[in-house]
Amino acid sequence: MLDASGQLAVRVTAPPADGAANAAVVRLLAKALDLPQRDIVLIAGATSRTKTFEIPVDQEALASRLDAARKKR
């Protein structure tokens, strides 16, 4: 779930080498949000633990999609 500031914490098992972890996060977000991977764009933090992604949905729709994905698990 998103916190009050709109941040989401995720964990992936891919190593942080050669962009593998970033790609894994993109795949995870795309699947959870039912969006094509090309729509999830890393705009800041490529080498940082804290990353910023541009996702083409408003915050309300984002929260709703994440909630639906969480309930599927």
C-alpha cells in the first residue's frame, strides 16, 4: 500500500548489478498495476535504494490497482 507521501516499498531478489534489480522492479510494478513495462519509467535513483518511477495513472487509481494486486496474492 502507498504511504501518506505516495511512496511504495518493494523488494526484489535480483542483484543490484547491471540494472537487474531496476528491471525486476519495473516488471513487478507492471504486473501489479496491469500496465505494459514500457509505461513504467525510472526517472531518478538508478543506482540508489530509493527510486522514482513515472507511472501513467493518478494516485487514486494507483492505490486501487495496488490494493487489488495485494488481494490476489
